Amino acid sequence: MTADPRVALSRELTAADAGPALAALDARRVVVRVPDAATGPEALTAAAMLVQVTRAHAHVDLDGDADLPPNPWAMSTLGALRAALSGIGPAPAADASSTAVVDVGRPRRGLAASLLVAAQPWTAAVSETGSLPDGDPPAPGAPYGGLLGAGLAAARLFREALRPLGLPAAAEERLVVWNVLDHRRSPAPAQAALAAAAPSWPAVALLACGSVGSSAAAALACEDLTGMHAETVDGDTFDASRNTFRYPASIGLGVGPKADWVAGILRAAGAAATPHSGSVRGWVLGRATPGWDGIVVASVDTVDGRYDVADVLARTTVSAAVAGLALHVQVERLGDGLRCPYCDFVDLQPALSRAAADAAFLGLPETRLVELADDPAGLRQSDLDAAVAAGRLLPDNAAALVGRRVADLQARVYAQGLVPAGPQAPPVPVSAPFVSWVTGVLCAAEVAKAARGLPLLDRRTELDLHGGPDDFVHRRPADTSGRCACAAQVRRRWMRALYGRVA
């Protein structure tokens, strides 16, 4: 048995099985190196590297220091951030036998860097050649390209460590360039020059404040949010033993309701943020009028929750979803003929058929799983005893789930990133917090683009961090079964009444 937060053990998976994957991550020391007189964007990009690699690798050092501009971790310098992260990282599973130096912003003399990460407003660039393409025009605000590039670099280090053990991964490219304005494998287009104007922030509703939602808030909080009206919605409470490690926005100080914690991050950056600790449905029903004349950022991870997101009738919804090392971000406007927040979740199976499949997976009686959908008390000890008896959950992991959601039990049962462990053992699920960070940064960038009058994503981008980003975006048509929320004429009429023609 191991307490290492990077893996989830089960009855079939032992600490010995997980050992090779952890040792591979720790065999290389990661050094984040900042240039002398680092700029604010360079310091923020280096901070984003630190909060990610510290969670994946036990041996992490900071070479150099810099003052940090306003940031979601409320740290004054990179050195202070590194010290705060020292209590979060895992204990070493092996001694470091090699070193990966990651230069941020500009190359430094001395030991040659393994990777160079740009710190640009809109373009993410990761190079092993020591040179980068021409930069974006200078722009105030957060370096969304740099924040994203830090995530791509963290993913690359993760792949390089675990590829020899069988992690499926594409061959690494010497230079990866991808921008968050048109989501293509090239520097940001000329539109980037328009981004110098002061932002006029739209109203923002963050629906779900988990690893993705809190990462989106953290990326936004790297700039001045004065003038933003924000609301945060989540019915869950911050779990210090689990969420601290998996949420890059956290340095171990999160307590209480997640909605309160994320609202605090936004408020510290200047936003007028109001938390709502409860369900999306409760927030929707409690609003005085329908609609949200702004942007909803939704990372809700349940089918019913996604239906509730559609019921918000927001002018614009930015939806995000993560599965293993893959993710997508999609811009949605209900009723325009393209995917709405619920289209991807329409299931033509009867509800009880879905419940039967989930019940078999979790080891719970089918009738109890149906009851839990409307049981505010959450999981009982008897539910967890059933999951333990079915071999789906270890007894040591059960106590912490009393009163929690079914989704929390599913999270303990589902495997995330998988590394083969041998012919007689199941794959090792290794935590990859950089996936949530990349997803959150992409969501935040859409809000920042709207604030500057730049075109939003049209309409969906997908990344699989088993390799580099793809060179396309695509548009998916709305569900045609008639069962989706966007099929209801009453919702379409409301959208037209609220915002005029939906385009």
C-alpha cells in the first residue's frame, strides 16, 4: 500500500504494480529556470509550470526567482510559490538519475535546456531547439499562450517518463506551436494586435468548480478582473486530502464549499464574485429571470447537470469535458442548429437501462442508484459496504465517501491515465493534473477573447495529450433525436426573446 497521491490503488492493483510508473516519473529531476529580470508573463508562465510538474514529479527545483504579478496563488515571488508547493508534492519513489531543464520565456546560459516554453499572450510554443518563432504583439493581461504552453510542456515531460513503460504516446516534435485565437498549429493571427485594448469583461458564471473550473478561474485571475460580475456554482466541498493534489489552482489552502473558494480567487483579482453552494438546477430555479447575458463556463460532469446547464439559456456557453488525457472545449448557443450543452449527453437508452449498467459497474443495487439521484444525504455507509463487498472499492477509501455524491464514488472507481503494469496486473492509473489545467486555460481564453472583442472558438477544439495539439477545429450539428433540451420550441423562443437572432 502507498499513500502516493499520483495513483489510485484497488484490490487488484498493488503498490508494487504502481512502483515502476512512479519511479519513472521521479528518475528525472525537473528544473524550471527563469531568465534574469523576468517579465510578468514569464513569471506567470513559470508559476504555471511549477504548479503542474510539482504534482507529477517528486524532484522539482526552481533556478532563479522573479516577482509575480497578481496571481491566483496569492504569492509575491516564484520562490515563495515553490516553497508553498513543497508540502503538496509526492514523496520520491526513486532517486533522480537525469535532469530536464525547462527554460521559460528566454533561454539562459549554462546547462542546456531540454525545453524552452514561450510566455506569449495567445501563442503556446514549446521547443527543444532553443529557439522560438516570432512572438505575439505585446498585450496587457494574462499570457494565455504561456499558461497553455506550460501545460503542454508538463504533458510532454509526463509522456517522456512513461512512454518506455507502455503509455501510448505520439513521437515528440522538436517544436510545437499552437495558438488560442484560431486553435491552429501556427502563431496567433493578426487579430492578436487588436488585443491591446482594455478588456470589457462579460458576466461569467462558472458552473462546477472542480479541477477544470478552478483552473479556468486561476487563469483568469492572472489579470485584472475589475468590472467582471461572476457567479460560481458547485454543491461540493473542497476535500483537502484529494483536491489539493489534483487541482493546480490550489496550494493547499482550499477549505469549505468549492464555490466559495473559487469565488475568492476571482474576487482577489478584482471581480465582483458571488458563490452559490448548491446544484446548477437550484441556481437556475433561484434566478429571478431566465437566461444569462454573458458567458457560462460549464465543466459539469453528470448527465443531469448538463441538462441543467442547457436550461440556463445563456447567451454563450463554453463547455469542457475531460476523459483520461483527452479533452474538448466547445462554444455553444442553444437553438442555432449546432451542439448545445446537452447534445453530447442525449442517451436513447431508457433511464433504468442506464441505471442497471451503472449499478453493475459500481456494485450497488439498481434501485438504490435511482434513489441516490434525488437523495440529498448522499452515499450511506451501507452503499459503500456494498461497493467494497463487490470489490469495487478498498475499505480504506470508503470512510471518506460517506455523504458524498455518486460521482465521487465513480471517480474512485474509474481509471484515468493508464500505464501498463504487466501481464498479471491491471494498468496503473496515474494522475495527470495538467489535463485539467490545459482545459481550464482554454476556457479562460474564450472569456478573455470575448472581453476584447476577438472572435470565439468556432465551435469545438479537441486535444489528446498523448501527443501534441491538432490543427483543426470543427462544428458538430445539434442532436436530431428530439430528446435534447435544444429541441424544445419554448427554449428556442426564449433564446430569441432574450438575445434576438441566435447566430
